[in-house]
Amino acid sequence: MEFEEIYRTFSPKIFRLCMGYVNDKDWAKDLTQETFIQVWQKLDTFRNEAAIGTWIFRIASNICLRQIERSSKMTNIVISSEVEKFPFQIEDKKEEHLTEQIEVLYKCIATLEETERLIISLVLEDLPQKEIAGITGISEGNLRVKIHRIKQTLTERFNDYAKL
Amino acid sequence: MQNFDDIKNLWQKTEEKNLPDAAEILLQVQKARKKMLLKNVGGGLLLCGTFIFIALLGWHYQFQQWTTRIGIILTLIAIIMGIIFNSKLVQLLLKQSDLTLSNTDYLQQLIRFRNTQRMIQTKGITLYFILLTIGIILYMYEFAQRDLTFGVCTYAITLAWIAFNWFYTRKRTIAKQQKEINAQIENIERLLKEY
């Protein structure tokens, strides 16, 4: 697979993962870029032992996790009603509503613990549990329980938020 | 009331239209490489410059005794070492980190790096002070010999100053660095525990 093809296929997914982790558009873009710089540099060391997607998600999630080394911003991501609106291109009312809902979703994810944010983002990307276990390094049994709990928490928070 | 599948649909509708294209990423890679190359060249030049400086110093002043020259060399080594330990060490370690590991392995790797950093820094500072002290003592010997009273006074003042740094500044610096690193390790351990 050529780099450009890889980038086209995976950059939207990686952006969503990073966005789920930091809930900040510019920061998420930087992290996405950092991920693909790494992907490009390491591509020749990739030996089909896993799917390329899993490999890229592993790099991206580690880059997210290491943000803890770089700033204290990470510790206080809070839900704020004044969070800057995403500059998604809004065309009509329907789209506006969608944008708002997406914003609420990211805010709800931001209330989860850091590692839970990564796990749920991978679930939302429809990755099989086996692959998520490979990315995170948790056993499948343990992961199943965790995913179940995180799904429940997120759905509850999302519905609570929607009621407000 | 939305269920999890609705949430998943919503998630997958997020599209960022302003992501840079692949060509731009490759441009960034090139830029990063150039920067790295310049940095390496810069570091090499700095090192060469220092050695030339030492050589010129020895040649220009024609010090009578070997103690003076060794003193200068030790002092300079201490200073260079200090600069490296203070700024480059973390980057050097982090550059080796393997991002393709699983999350838990990666976090453990980060903890190992931090522990290494903690050890090297503590030992590094101690070594820095020892080299600096020996360097200064040797350097001053030639001048102190020329006038005994002046020599004794200068030695006394210098040694007092070194003692102050050894018992106060060194301890404080180590404590401060340890605190920072320990906080980092604690944070990483918290992440690991979440898994």
C-alpha cells in the first residue's frame, strides 16, 4: 500500500481518534500529522504481522498517550459550554443539528478517563475486539468487560446531555 | 433516546475537511530531517569549537604546569556534560521510544526511560560537581604557588563556594528534578492502572 493511499484511508479515522482523546480540533490535527510522519518514517519496518490499520492505530494511540509527558493541559480537559464551535461547513439546519450533536458526543467522550477514550474511539471505528486488545495490550476478556461498561456510560451521558 | 449504534453512526459522520494532504505530510518529514541534520552539524561544530578553544588556550598562555591544562580540560568537560544532561537527554531517550508497541508496553517503556533519566541525572550532577571542583583546584594551583597568602585565601574562598554548591545547590537541583520526574512517572502509572 502506498503512503498516499494509506493516508487517504486512515487520516479521517486517526483524526477522530485524536479528537476523541483531546477534544480540541487543532491539537487533534497536530497529533494526526505527528502520527503520519511516524508512519512514513517507520513504514519500511512494518512487517505484515498485523493489519496495517492496527499498526497505525497503535502508533496514534501511543502518540495520544505520550501527550501526558508534554503538558499538564491533559489533566484538566473539562466539559465547557463555551468550547469553541468546530468550523465544520454548515449548509443547512439539518447539518447544524448534526454538528451540535457531534460536539456533544466529543464532550461526553472527554468526560471519560484517558484510556477509556482511546478504547471507545476504537470501538466506534468498528475495530474487532481482538485488534483493540492488540493495540491496547489488554486481554480480550478484560477488554470485553471494559467495553461493555464504557458503552453504557457513554450512552447514558450522551442521552443526559441531550436532555439539557 | 439514542442507543449506542446511533452514537456510532454520529461518530463516523465526523469529517474534518481541513486535514492537510499527503504531500504536505511528506514536506513536514523533509523539514524535520533537515532540522535534525542542522542540529547534528551544529552540535558537532560546537564540540570541535570547544576543542580548538582548549588548544588555543594552552598554546596562547603557555602555562608552566600540566595541572593548569588538565584543570581547564576538566572544567570544560564538566560544562559540556552539564549542557548535554540538562537539555538533550530526554529527547535522546524519547527518540528511541518504539511507538509501534501496544499501549501498555509503550507506557511501561516510558516509565523505564524516566527511571533511567532519574538515575543519570542524579549521578550526572554529582559527577559534574566533582569534575568542576577538581578542575578548578588544579587550574588555580599554578597561580596560587606564586603568592602563598593569596593562594591560601583564594583556595579558601573557592572551596567554601564549592562546598555551598555541593551541599545546597546540588541537593536542591536533584530534589527539583526528582520531583518533576516522579510526577511524570506517577502520571504514566495512573494511565497504566486505568488499563
